[in-house]
Amino acid sequence: MSNVTSLELNDFIHQCVSALTDNTLQRLVFSKYRGEDKELARIAVRTIELKGQRLASCLYEYRTNHITKNIELVDAGTLCQQWLGKDFQSAHLITNEWEVQLSISKKGKVLINKYRNKNAPKTNDKQVSSDDTLSHNRAKKRFVEQHRPYLRELGITDAKGEIIPSMSRKWKQINKFIEVLSRAIDNTGLAEKNEVHIADFGSGKAYLTFAVHDYFTDKLRVNTQVTGVELRQGLVDLCNQTASKLALNGIKFEQGDVQHFKAQGINIMIALHACDIATDYALHMGIQTGAEIIMCSPCCHKQIRPQMKSPAMLAPLLQHGIHMGQEAEMVTDGLRALLLEAHGYDTQVFEFISLEHTSKNKMILAQKRKQPRDNSAILKQVADIKAFYGIKEQCLETLLS
């Protein structure tokens, strides 16, 4: 990719630097990498406070691991110029007030779309004081307290316990997740147990893993054993180091994946972004180990779509690929929900808060039923749906059989 220079590009870089220095940055991501390092996917930038100094923290997201490099704010402009002038073809800047999308064509033409941040706080002509705003924020019901040490260690809050603007989405996700989990805990009575075992598959940087452990040990005062399972060894080591630094008991991280990990006696099984049939393996493990709560977030549906043969009457609707994909998603997750129902769970499929790195925000929540019931009618529904669409095999059903 040839070097790119233009007034529009320079103006965008100036906006990035201003957002960093003014502490108005919410999110800055450089993507569509075209450089020489084939393993690098993108770079995400946020501000942090370290030893009393504000820095730009750059998260280099490689295909198999992530590396963080902190730089001084005065060097940020030069680095942004280098990335956009040579290596990246796209950048997305979100500040407290604006959202700016930049793209660079193969011929070096710079295109910019800029519009108001739809999540920016609305104010009346009368200025709202910072004290009033702070009181309003404190009045909101939170399932997670932002002064908790793990939030600071994971970069959600700064040294003063304030939410770092660029991590506000992740902060909302953590709160929403714990809110959903807390209701399921109430329904299943898990808070009354002497000890609870939790497994989080695909734990990644373990924001939710640490949040779940903290909720059980700090809020519920329950003896808890949490295991985060992650395929990338670098993240496993990083999370174990974080747990050790915080002197946390009852939380550990292991290298592995849901298809090969052996689990027994799990009370809560979590698997977010379980890709394709990894979701089926996660659900199967939850059922087999007798988990009271199963929480999954599927992110693609490759197994069912090639098998589906819709009736001729639906062909005009499904000639568009996006509709076919939506139908395959609905059928896949609908069958999963029915199979969970047929194996002793009350199941919900609902829209979860948008996750930070994906547009997929569906949650499958299953809570173990306290009283057994006849599930033959549900199994017949599964068979009828498969016959209607010409589906020969569904992974979860195969595993359960």
C-alpha cells in the first residue's frame, strides 16, 4: 500500500490526537490492515493513567494473541500518521460528541463520514452541573460496583475508580451480564449452596470471568471455584498473572477448548462467542454435567444452512443471502432451545446488550427445571422442524443421542 497524504487524513489525525489529549476519546480502532505482518488484524487505542501520567494504550490484536504497548500522548500523532499513511485502510473514531469513520481506497482516496455520537448525553439549554451528573450516575442501580480492584487491573477503571470512556461499552456489558446472571441465580437457588463451580469457555481477557467470581465472593459470599478456559496460551498466562496479582482465591485459567475439555460438577456453564458447533458442544457439556445455569452466545450457524431446503413457496423470500442467513440462525438456535427444553431446562433466547467487538448480541439462557416432565411432545417438534427443512443432522441432538 503506497503512502497516503491529504488534508482530510491530516484533519482526522488531528481529531484523534485532540480526543486523546482532551480525554474525550471513547473508542479508536485502526482496521483493514495491509502491512507486512500477516498476523496483525487491527489496533485499538484508549487512554490510561499510569503513575500519574496519561498515556495512549495501544492494543495490537494479532490472530492468536494480543500485545499492549503504551506510548506518550505527544507521540500519538506520528504513530497515527504512520499507520494510516502506510498500513491501515480504515479507522473508526468515537468521542464523547462525534463519531468519525475513515476509509482509504486502493487508489489512496480518503473518504470520511462524520456524525453526532447517538449515545452522547442530551442537555437542555440550562447547563447540567457536574455534581448533578455525578449524583445521577450514582443513583443508577448497578450490579457491579466500579471501585472493585479487578476493574482497575483490567483497564475498565482508572486509578481513581472512574470508568475509562473507551471502556464504557464493556462496562455496560459486564453490568448487563451480571444482571441476567443474578436473576437466574435467584430462580435456581444457587446462592444457597455451600460451594459453586463455574466454567467460562472462551474466556478471552476474562472481563466477565472476573466479574462472575467477584459477584459470588463479594456480593453473595459464596465459596466459588471459577475456571476460565481459553485456547490462546498468552491470554491464559495473562489472566493467571492478574488473579495472582490481585491475590484472588478460587479462580484459575487453563488452556483448552470446549470440545476437548472435561468438566464435572459444574453449576454454571458460560460460553460467549462459541462459534458454530462449539455452541452445541458447550450446551451438551452443560447438560451432561448437570449445570443449573447455562449461558451461551452463538456467533455463526454454518452447520444448518447448507442442509436447509425450504419449501418452494418461501423461495422468493430466501433468494437474498441475508434472509437465508437469518432463517438459518433462527432455525439453529430455535432447535437448540427446544433440545434444552427436552432435557430438563427452561430456556430463553433473547437479545443481549451489544458486545464490544461483534454485532452478534443473542443470548441463550437455560435454567435447570426443578420438576421433571414429559418432553416427548418437544422432541416431536424437533423432528417435525428438521423434516420441514430437510435437515439431516443437528450437532447438539447428535451429541445428546
